[in-house]
Amino acid sequence: MGLLRGAYTPQVQEAMTRLSSRMSYREAHQELELLWKVVVSQGSMRQVTMRHGRVADTLIREKVAHLEATAPVPTAQPEQMVMCTDGAMVQLTSGEWREVKTVTFGEFRPYWNAKKGKVVTKTDQISYFSRVETAESFSRSALVEWHRRGGENAHTVVAVQDGALWIQSFIDYHCPQAVRVIDFAHALEYVATVGRAIHGTETEAFQQWFARMSKQLGRQPPQRTVNELWLLYRQHPDHPEGEAIELAIRYLEKRLPMIDYPHFRRRQIPIGSGNVESGHKVVMQQRMKQAGMRWAEENLNPMLTLRVALCNQTWHTSWREIDARVRQEKYPVKAEQKQGARQATEPRVVTEADWRRLGALADRLGRKKRQPWQNHNWIFPYRQNSIHKN
């Protein structure tokens, strides 16, 4: 049977929150009993976890406001940074779906791969940031992770994404000068749309054609591939899927600088957004899209904030901030106590009236003790000489 709210030690509350951020409340409840010998109901696990998640969510908003107000200089100094942005859906208890927006940050560098016999680009030190927000709000909230990773100090920033308009606005907000790259696999999907419509889905003719076009898009200037797609379209002017074919070609044509993969390879920069695809699984899906799982909308961002702290390996720092805020809210200092503490620390100014009152007291004490030789200068050793005059 679970204890009453607030009856758990800080260590148990952290264990409850961390376990519930990693696995379902049922599994977390079982693990806590097995490892800690503490029996807590699933409802209490959810209550404690969401309380801390809401505090963490509030801290994120406060950090964003602080960054916007003060614009501090980040301390991290990455040489080459890649950021990938995308969205994935999660289901609510109402049956509706919400988009979880995720951005990943990593540092990339070229290195020699002996097995492949060529130089390849490797991305590591990956971190995540996920929230359910509008595109504009998400851009602002992501300032927290962008600043922590030192994006402003990076010599080169590469943004690999799927070309969605809200993602372009996200890049404009954080780093307008970033090198923009359409994910190679995403661009190939538009090429495949044309090929499937003309040659048929999964036919041998399509397989051969698509293999050739994939190699061409990766090794030749993008205009060559787009021109060949237009030629194929004009050879079938009355095709029933003509509108879909034209939309796919125009999508690529409008983004020629973003699909110049030979140029990107020569510069040894990433052309794939697998980081953010895996980010959906790591941050959101492993915990929030298990079988039959649905979420109350107000619980999405609190859980995502805790998940990000886990996946970024910043849990200890985040938990200290959460615990400090919880203690502050649970044991508030009264306003009059604060005022009294301030007054106690401020030095008191001694006035002439204070001196006269203490002097009179000293005179009475002196007469009582019959010690007339005392002149009471010990009371105010630093007072002006004029005060001593009678």
C-alpha cells in the first residue's frame, strides 16, 4: 500500500521518478519493490513522477526566458555541429494524435574507414530535445539545448532535415547561415514516387531504374536527375498520376542547393538525418508508444522533459534543480521572515538620540557604582569630538 504524498524520502522519490521515466508505471512499481523493498502503488508512482516532470517543464520555460533576456555566451566550443529536426506522432487518451517535435545536436568529423577503404563522416556526442508545441514555441524552447551545446560557437553548422517549412523556420531562428541538406533517403522517396508511377510498383523495370537514379543523385549534380524526371513525365502527359508526379519533381527542383550531394560529400558533411529518426525511438517511443499506451495531453511535456534528461545523461544536474525547486515550494519562507533577515544583516546607523539615551544610562550606572572618573567614551569610541562637548 502506497504512503501518503510527501512521505517518501528524497532518495525514494528520485528512484520513483527515474524508474517511471524509463519504463511503464507498472514495471517501475515492480522494480522499486524488488530493488528498494519499497511498496508503492502505480498511482503514487505516476503522481510523484508527473509532479517532478511539471517542475522540470517549468524550469525549461524559465531557462528560455533567462536566455532570451540575458543572451549569455555559451561555454561549449564545438568545431563542426550537425542538427537534425523532425516530428513523430503520439496518441492521446481522447484518441487524437499530437506531434512530438525533436531536434538532435551532434558533432561530426571525417575519419578513415579501413574496411570501406575511404574517408567517411562520423557523428557523435549526440543530444536530444523534444516537446509537444507549435513550431514557433518549439524553436524558442530548443534554445536551452542549443545554448548548452554551444551552437553559436560552432565554426560550421549543418542542418539535415526533410525540407518541411516549419523546419526551415526553425533553422532560421537558430542559425540562418547553416548549411541546409535534405536527407538523402527523403529525397530518394520523391524520385521513387515518379518511378513507381511510370514503371509500376516493385516491378523489375522500376528496380533497375531506381538503382541507377539513386547512384546518379548521389554522384552527379542534382539538375541532371531533375531534368531526367521531367523528361520521363513529358513522355507520359496523360498519366493518371500526373499531378503527384509533377509535385514530386517540383519539390526537388525548388531545393536543388539542398540536394547537391556530390558537393556535400566533397566537403565531408553529413547527408543523412538518422540521428533524429533514432531520436524519436530513444526519447519518445521507448517510453511513450508502448502497446496500448495513451497519454493525457498535459502529461506529454513533463514526461518528455524527464526523458531528455535521461537520454542526454544530464539527470543528476536536472534532478538537483528539480529537488531544489520542490523544497522551495514545500517550505516557503514567509515574507516577514525574509524582511527581518534583511534588516538583521544591514548595519544600524547610530543617531545623536541613541548617544544621548545611552549616555544617560551610563551616568545612572556610574552614580550608582560611585565611579565618577568614567567619562563613558567607551560607548562610542569613534564619535565626533563635538559630541563629547557638554
